[in-house]
Amino acid sequence: MLKDKKAAILGDRDGIPGPAIEQAMETTEAEVVFTTTECFV
């Protein structure tokens, strides 16, 4: 479903950080073009 798609990942400091989401995305065929972890308050 994600083949040949690009992904921008926004992680949350108090939730799931961006690098963890990016690692999970390795099982898909999507290309991760941006990853960050922010603090949303």
C-alpha cells in the first residue's frame, strides 16, 4: 500500500519518537524523507 510513497514523520517527545516510527517504517516500501521529534505542549 505504501510502495513508491514518501513519508514525513513527526514524532512526539512524550509519546513515540520519530526514529522509532522510522524504524517501524522499514517494513514498508515507503521512502522516509523527513524525520523529527518535537515537544507538543
